[in-house]
Amino acid sequence: MAGSICIDNSKCNRKSNKDSNSLTILSLLLLVLLWFVAAALTGKEIILPGPAATFRALKNLLAAAVFWRSLGATLLRGLTGFGLSYLAGLVLGLFSGLSRPFGIIFRPLLVTMRSTPSVSLILLALIWFRADLVAVFVTFLVVFPLVTQNVMDGIRNIDPQLVEMARIYQVKPWRIFRELYLPAIIPYLATAAASGLGLTWKVTVTAEVMAAPALGIGVRMDTARIFLQTPEVFAWTLVVVLLGLVFDRVLENLVEKGIVWR
């Protein structure tokens, strides 16, 4: 036979997850190998530190109290900005999707926010806010259009005939929303969350580099750059990447296990 039919879904899922994890580990090992070769060819730690130097710097960071305070500060700013943008994007995306006039009025603002360079937002935020609020403000403005657009797309992809049928049979509006609109936008909300979280950490750290608050991953990275501590810059970068991977996996598990309402 060309293939086999899977009878036990749970076993098939476990096998699929195991294969996926194996491929992920293999990919990471290949990346580390390429990194090692590139660092060896460069031969200058100040230009491109290898994995060993980076992990030594990371080990030293983990032993320092300032690491955990900086990590906590960045987490707080990033999650605050993301949470506010997600809630606002959900509400205004629903309004824009359900009301055509509101959507037409709101679209130019959405396009403007989406087209404005992040660095412009950071520079303006530096003028308007104190340093520890810059990252929250910029993260909100960068993630908000993404969430809003995803919600609008989810609403607009609903079959109008289903909505019309529900109204003909006098289904209550709250039931139409709960049983028709909400299930339709759940996949879009999951996509927005995954993409938004990925943007959140990049924007938050960038804003911290420029705003230089008292604590934060971005400001620690910039301090390491000033003193030419390149392994520490790489170590902080690795922390940000791991942060993104952890939140992405948590979100994926929430969706797979049905904790996110479907």
C-alpha cells in the first residue's frame, strides 16, 4: 500500500508531534552548526561571537539580579501593549466588519497606522511620553492594525445568506453573534495573536533601545553594545528569540487543547 490509515487519532497526533519536534531540534542544531562555522571563519569575537561565548555570557546574565528585573520590565511593557491593542482591535474590528459606514470612515486611520514606520512612532513617543511608556505606546499602535484587520476579514468572510436566514427565522442578535460571528473570527483571532506577539517583542525591545528606560532588555542590549560586549548582545538576542518561541508554543497549545473557545 502507498500509505496507511491511522485508526487511533491520539496515537497519530503523538507521532506527528514527535516527528515535528525531531525536525525542529534538527533545524536548531543545523543553525547552531552554521553559526559555529561562521564565527570560526570570522575569528573575531567582537564581530561575531560563537555559540560557546554567547552561552557563557547568557550564563553570567542568568546569575545577575538585573537580568530578571530587565526581563520582567520588558514582559510587562510588551504584554500591556499587546493586551490593550488586542482588546481595542477586537472591538473596533467588529464594529468595522458589522457596519459598512463605520468601516469606510475608519479605514483611512487604519491604513495610516499600518503605513507609519515604527521608528517614526518611537520618535514621537519619545517626545510625548516618559521613557518607560514609550514601548507600550508603540507596541499598541503597531499591533492594533493587525488585530483589527484580521477581525474585519473574519466578519466579512461570513456567508451573508447565513446571516439573512438567521434574521428571517428571527434568531436573537446575541445568538447570531455567539453562534455565527464569533466562531467565524476565532481562527483570525488566533492568527492575529500569533503574528501580534511576534511583532510585540521586536517592537518593544527596539523602543527600549531608543527610549533607554531604567530597566528592560533593549536598554541592556544597548549598554552591552556601547562597551563592545558583543557576546552579551547575542545573549540578550537569544533571550528575546526564546521569549517569542515560548509564547508562540503556549498559544499553539491553548488552541490545540481547546482552551481558546471555538
